[in-house]
Amino acid sequence: MNYVRQFGGGSSEGRAKDKALLGGKGANLAEMASLGLPVPPGFTITTEVCRFVMEHGAGTYPDGLEAEVAAALARVEELTKTTFGDSSQPLLVSVRSGAPASMPGMMDTILNLGLNDTTVAALAAQSGNPRFAWDCYRRFVAMYGEVVLGVTSAEEHEPEPFDTILDEVKRKHRANRDQDLTEAALREAVALFKAEVLRVTGAPFPDDVRTQLWGAIGAVFQSWNNPRADVYRKLHNIPASMGTAVNVQVMVFGNLGDDCATGVAFTRNPATGSAELYGEFLINAQGEDVVAGIRTPEPINELARTLPAAHAELVRVAKLLEDHFRDMQDLEFTIQNGQLFMLQTRAGKRTGKAMIKVAVDLVAEGKLGHREAVMRIDPAKLDEVLHPTIDPKARPPAIGKGLPASPGAAIGRVVFTATAAEEWANKGERVLLVRTDTSPEDIHGMKAAVGILTARGGMTSHSAVVARGMGKCCVTACTSLRVDAAKKTAVFAGGALGSGKELRINEGDTLTLDGSTGEVFQGSAPLVPAQLGSELGQLMTWVDEIRTLHVRTNADTPTDARTARSFGAEGIGLCRTEHMFFQPERILAVREMILAADEAGRRTALAKILPMQRGDFAELFRVMDGLPVTIRLLDPPLHEFLPHTPQEIDEVAQQLGKPAQVIAAKVSELTEANPMLGHRGCRLAITYPEIYEIQAQAIAEAALEVNKAGVKVVPEIMIPLVMVPEELRRLRELVARTVDRVLAGSGITYTIGTMIELPRACVVADRIAEHADFFSFGTNDLTQTTFGLSRDDAGRFLPTYLDRGVLPADPFVAIDPEGVGALIELGVRGGRATKPGLKVGICGEHGGEPSSVEFCHRAGFDYVSCSPFRVPIARVAAARAALASEARK
Ligand code: PEP
Ligand code: MG
């Protein structure tokens, strides 16, 4: 067998490790079957076939596939004593996608395949339950009609055609719920569904079971390229070349009666990580009902009461699988006439909080080592636990409550369709996507929204699973909510909870969601900073033992510095001094300096700035007591500080006692066509040395002052945007002369280094290093200048580059290893050729992005520096990078 692998019936031709070929679902079905667990038999068509189809076009398959599928089907028939399309013992199968990377709900699935007017009668006779048989048939015709034959609604807010027909039938037969439909009503639904297929497609619904099977296989392969799968792949960096496998498996039925059920379970709580079997089930239902959130499912503990034997078996299997995979599992199961069948197991998606707790608990349980636990942490997901929640002391009354599907708090303006969410977000709005329930088509809207609220669903419905994966706040099953997407409005039936009045909200209204409690608030509720649990502290001790890369923070204010220190920052890697200039009480002095006619005028203004800067630096030294503080001297173009509008010019003229025309003339004199490439960085100090001189004096005096108070100061002075060694030689001399004068006899030591943020600086780094005690790569400017892409304007067209795959990732987010990375490596090599022990760090935005941190580790950096909230992320990424390079050795 080449393209098809079998599983079930006591053996399997694959294992969990074969995910690339069999997809996650297929590989784990094979693994479960080989462990002797109750898995309905079936077979997997490999991802190789998907790649073949993508290359050769829909419906073109490799030679021999048909014969392999026929042989695999024959084996399943033999194992189950059934025959595909048979009039007395028909074989029914499910056809499901299964990619190597988990993509929940993004691709297509068809259940109950093999039903037609003949086999449905056999199923009715066999089960003794004609209503059940016809219920399966109507589900199959609708699913197949939608997925394979493309009978769907044209607009996203319009109901699906088969749903509309079914609602009609329900009305006519006075059936409230799907379960209330009689056999006669279901027969009518099937007939109407088929008529709709004929009307829309011009061809009758296929009766031939092999035609059905190949139609479904083709559709599942095609669904790899559907828009929602595409969006999901981009979001999770899943390569399009991976392809999906197709799993064909014997159907088991959770809808044969009250001793049947279907459900999903996690071996631990996916929101909190606590060790309890957690999940939901529906009695007498098919799996799609749980995932789609059409009926509200019951919590798994209820199963112990309703079907105790099956519950006990599920508990046994769950433990066995978690122990086998040594990780929290997400299980799909069906109970048919009291007997449990496993349909899927995979590593469970979890919140950041659960991710940490599960890893730490598995270590405590002796199942994982420290290093493995660290490798289980997705650094980017830590974001969730580090983010603010609603202030418990100032909680407004809730206007609704649903299930706490994905934690954190989100404040945003309400929109009712995924498309609106995307449009509003593109205009810079923070939006909440509010829906009756979400479907995989909504993925682009969920991505654009800051939070998701649904009236239906559960903890494992589509919206919950996808939101959790994205680390986005989500509340599901808010049952008092009624959404009218077409009219762009919704009501909360209870009003303010308990008030009994109805509360209407319209598109654009602001709501706050609490994804940790499931509550919904009107307007924006006050937030408090994240509370870090003890598990994170425990994990971080392992992280710190493993990593070799130091993690500093970019901080301009004492508050930022304190936050960063509480997150474990080992110093400040970048203090942008100009950020201190924008405060209202300072900007005037800064403007006076810029507008001065000569050096004397500049010095007068700088004398006003000096004490303010000294105070700022002193406070930073105090907060960072004992840790290095890298202070960058003035960097941006001067005109950034100038008034621009006529009113601003008038105001400044008045404040400075100068005519408005003089100010206006100076502003236009300082205006540059390309300020980013203009008079900025150390170029300012080459022309006006007194600026750096006074800044250096402020740093030195601050160091001296706090040192006297017993604080250990480690000042590092950094000169930005150096392009030729001569700039640094001159400015180092200037700064050192000033600092030495102040610090003489104090015993305080300091260093002077430079930012490497221009390609030329990378190339001549060996000569720049002659004048530098350290290098800090400014990868924001280095990316800008290497690509020739404006940092400020690229956002307008870079998304197109990413969407169309011209660039694999945004180079302003993750270091571009081929271009910018190669220059950095050149710079490090050059610098250390001159000074072997040269300290090297990074302070561009990339310093907190996991793949870039890994790059820095490999390139031999001493430290990365990033924004305070990303410090824990960088620490974990640094540890994972250390483990990865150990593994490579
Ligand atoms: C950089 O260019 O990477 C950097 C840190 O400096 P700034 O962002 O202030 O230009
Ligand atoms: Mg820069």
C-alpha cells in the first residue's frame, strides 16, 4: 500500500509519529487502534495525495489510488461484516479531513456516507428505528449537498438553504426541535433537500455510493484550499504545502437512542489546566451537533449519571491516552448503545494559563522533566496570562452571562458579521464580534476582533476552540442574547442582570467581555494588570536555569522599568531619552533648544533640560539598582519636536516671546523630505555636540547622586545610528570627557557603546568596535534600511506581500534571517574580530519575538531587550532556543 493506510480491527499501518503523512487525526487513530482502544476501523489517504491533487488539479489522483481505496474498503467491509451500498447490511462511513497541524473545523467533513433510498431502508430495518435512519439520511444529504455540491447561501448573514427548508418542515409538522421531527417529516425533508440540489446544481443527488465516496474525498482535499483554512494557516504559520489527509472510517452512531451519545472531552480543564476530565456531551446526537453548538450540551460529569459504564470507560481511556502521550488530550467520542468508541485524540488546545499549569503539574506528577516542560510552552501564548483583567473592586453590573470560553478581558465596539469586524478593524477600531454562533467561515472576523461573544455554543464549540487557540477573550452560550445580524442589532433579554428589562445594543456600541467569568458589561469596564500565578514563577525558575541569553527591557519611565523588573528583566537595554522630552512641561525647553539661533542659545535651553533629565535617569538607576541601564542619547529628527499647525506655531511663539513668522521659518528650515534618513541620531551631535554633552552630564550626575545614596549604578551610554567609525570616535571622546569630569574619584565605572542599525555599520563593524564597549542592534532601523522599506509607511502595502506570499513574514515583526540576519551576523563577527569579548545585544522590537530571540541566541548574543510585557516571553524563548541548540549538537 502506498497512498492508503489502514487502522482498526486489532492492527494499524501507522503510528502517532506519522503525522506528516497521515495528518494528526489519522496518525492518532492509528496509534489508538494499535493500543487496543475501541476505534471504529477505517483507513487514511495520505497527505501525499493532497499534494498531488494540488499540483495536478481537482479530481486527478495518482495511479493506483483507486485500487488501494477499493482494497481498504473491502477490508473494512470484512471487519464489520457489511457491504458498501448493500441493501441489507450497508456499510456507512465518515469522510474527514486531518492535517498534520491541528486546524479545528477549518476543513470539511461528511458523515453517514453510503446512504441512498435503498440503504436507508436497510438501516431502518437493521436499527429497528426508521426515524433514526431518516434522520441520518437528511443530515447526510444536507452535509453532502453543502460541502460537495456547493448548495450554500450566497451571503454570510443569510441562513443556509437546507436550514431554511428544515425550518419550514418543522413549522409544518409543528416540531419545535430537530428531535421532534417524525419519520414522515424527515422523509419530506430529504425529498425537499434533493429537489433543492437538483434546482441549484442541475443534476440529481448521487445515489451511487462510490460516486458519493469519491465526491467526498475530492471535496475534503479541496477544502485544504478554502478561504477559512487559508486564513487559519496564515494565522498559525502552517505551510500551504503540507496538505491534508482524508480519513474514511466506519460510522458509529450517537443518535440511535437514549443509550447513545456523542461528545468531546479534555483530560484536563483547557481553560484553567486543573486536573479533571472536562467536556460536554449530548445524548442521542451526532458529533456535528456538539461542535456546531446547535444544542447546548451537558457537562461530562452528567454522563456518570446517565451512562455510568460508558463514563467509566471514558475515564479509563482518557487517563491511558494522557499517560501515553504525556500531555493533555482533546478527545472525541461516540457512545453507541452504551459502548464507547474513540474518534479522535490530539494534544488539547488550551489557554496560556492552562498551558503553564499543565506543564508544571505534569512535572510534579513525574511525567515530564523540566526541559520537556519548557519545550511545551509556546512563548507567544504567555501574552494571555500577562494581560489585564477587569478590576474586581469596580465591576459594573453584568448585562449578560455566558460560558467563560477563553480568558482575559476585551473592550470593543460591537459588530455582527465577520466582514464588518474586518472592515472596522482595518479602520483601526477595536471590535467585538457578536454572533448567534460562529462557524469556521467567521475565522477572518474572529482574527480581526479583540473579543468574541456568542449566544449559543459551549466550551468546546467552534468559537471557543478557535478563540482559545488565538488567545482571544471569548464568551459563548450567552443565552439571554438574541442577535439580529441582518438588522445590526441585538438584545439582552434580562437587561442589567435581574432588572427584568430588555437591553438593546446596536452596531458600534461598546461592550466589555470577561472571558474568565463569562460576564458581559455595557460600556468599558475598568481593568487591572495581570496577576501572575505561582506556576508561572515555578516554570520561570526552570527557564532561567536553562537559558544563556540575558533578557533586558526597553523602558523610558520608572513605571515601565518596575513592571519589567517584576517580570524578570535583567536591566534596561534601551532607554529612549527623547520620550522624556514630549512631556508638556518639557517640550517648551526642547523647542527653545531647537529654535535657538546659535550654540549659546542652545546651551541656555539645554541648561533647563539638564535637571529634568538628571531626575529621570536617577529614578531609572534606583529602580534598576545593581542592573545595567543603557541610555541612548538623542536619536530622532529635531523637527519631530516642533509645532506644526499654525495654532501650535502661534502658541510656541507666544511662549518663547518670538514672532510667529520666525518660528514658522525655522520649522520649514528644519523640515526634511526623508526625516528617517535625515538629520537624526548621532548626526545631530556631530553638528550640535552640546546636546550629547549635556545628556552625558545628566547621566553622570544622576549616577553620582544615587550612588551616594547606596544604589549600585551600571550606566551604559549608547550612541545611535552610527554609519562611519569616525562618528563614534569623536562622540565617544566627547561623552567620555564629560562623564569622566563628573565621576572623577567616585569609583563608578561606565561603558560607551553604539547601536548598529545601518547596513554600512554591519559591514564596517570591525572598525566601529575599536570605539565601542558594546553593540546593540537596532533592528527596527536596520530592517528599514536593509529593505529600503519605510517603518512608518510599509504597513499600507506589506499586508499584501504577506497575503500573496511574496514575503513569508513581516520583517518588522520577526527578524528576516536571510537579509537582516546575515548583516547582523556579519556585524557580530566584525565586532568580535576586533574585541573578542564584545558584548552584543538587540533592542529593536524583534527582541521580544520568539523566532527572533532564537536567532539572537544562535548568533551568539549576550542579551535581548524588549518591552516590559514581553520579558517573560523572551525568557521562555531564550530557554527554548538553548534547548534547541543543545538538541542540534
Ligand atoms: C531600532 O532602530 O531598532 C531602535 C531600537 O531604535 P528606534 O526604534 O528608537 O529607532
Ligand atoms: Mg533606531
